[in-house]
Amino acid sequence: MAVLALSILGLGFGIGLAYANRIFFVKTDPKIEKILSVLPGTNCGTCGFAGCPALAEAIAEGKAAPDACFSGGYAVHEKITGILGVPVKIKARQVATLICAGGKRAPDKHRYYGPKNCVLANMYQGGHKGCEFGCIGFASCVKACAFDAMAMDDNDLPAIDKDKCTACGKCVAICPKNILELRPAQSHIWVACNSTDKAPAVMKLCGYGCIACGKCVAACKFSAIRMVNNLAKIDYNNCTNCRQCVLVCPTKCIKTDYNN
């Protein structure tokens, strides 16, 4: 009788569970599983979602773009557009860029003994560097990078590995000095300075920044450079990577990674 009673109870529970499963079953979009299968599975969160499963669901529901995965790159974007049946839109690749050349060569205005964190250091008199526009040098951007694309160099400045950078923007967002920006990867020239001080102050506080001499503007034949608030700005739509601005810059604050 005990065995019979247990069998009846088991049958009852089984029927109840089957009924509950039928009632509360949530149909899953097969596209979600397909999208998830091509995502890298790093769960880095740089897309703005809580891991790859959440991103896959958002893409399938049209709440995120097919190219929302930064770490996946174009190969993953192409596969996702194939799953969704939409045209592949090739977005120009970007790369994080440091617009400062001072580093430890630029003098400090005071000693700092607090936590080695750029955001916290900036809260105390704008940081310890004499130039209020310059890199603090405590590597908060390096720590924020989820792709091992940044490392501090011998000058206490973040060096960016262009091949590893996914342009996720986390380093840009965390920098309290706004000296990290995204530029088109095919543009090989940039101004490594963010100071709007006049030339005497720049030379005193750094010596490696823009002094608004205008030589780069005069040398550019394509109207790709203009002076804005004592600082040279490059229009990447017009820049041809001719490097004439690099050659004439007296402080060498106009940089290039062009090797050809």
C-alpha cells in the first residue's frame, strides 16, 4: 500500500509539473541561441549589457545593433547580420588615442600621497601635474581596458596597442582629463596635446605640447588642420596622412604611426 501511495503521489507530482511547464513555458527565439553561439563569450560588458546572453537577446529583439559586440569585431558582426538577414554595414574602425605627450617629463606642482587612481587624484586640485590638461599617469585607463590593449610606457603615459584596441570607449569614459579619444584607424596622424594654454605656459609646464605656432596649418595643403583655442585640431575627413604637419611641428606634439 505504501508503494502504491508513493507511486500515485509521484504520478500526481509529475502531472502537476508537466501542467505547470505547459502553462508557464516561455518560448525562446531561436535567433537568440544562434547569435549567442557566434558571440565570443567573454562577457566583458563593454557592449553595455550584462554578458553575452543578455546582448544576444537584445540583438534578437532589435534593442541592440548587430555590431554591438566590440570584442567580436567585423567577423562576428558579419555572422550576426547573416542570422538576422539584414545587410552588412561596415563601420569605419576606430582606435583609442592619447592626446598628451607630457608624462613624467612634465613637472609636478605638488607631491601626491593618495591612492594611485586618476579619478581620485584629479579631485585634489586637479591632480599633481603642473599642466592641468595633462595625463595624471596612474593607469586608470589601463585597468579599465578589458582587451589588454593598453600599458604604461617608460614616460608614465598609456601606450595603446592599435591591433588589440576595440574602440569600446571605456578608457575614454574613465579619464578625468579627457585626454583619450577615438579616431579613425585609417587616420595615422593626431595632435598629442589637449592644452588650450598660450605658448609661454605650455613651454613652462610641459614643453611637449601645442604652442599654437600655426606652422602645421600653413604646411597642410588639404585644409585638414585649424587652430581652435590655441590648439591644433585635425579634420580627419580632409587629412590625407601626408605628414607635412608632423615634419614642421617644433614641439613634436603631432604624432604619426604611419610607417610607409
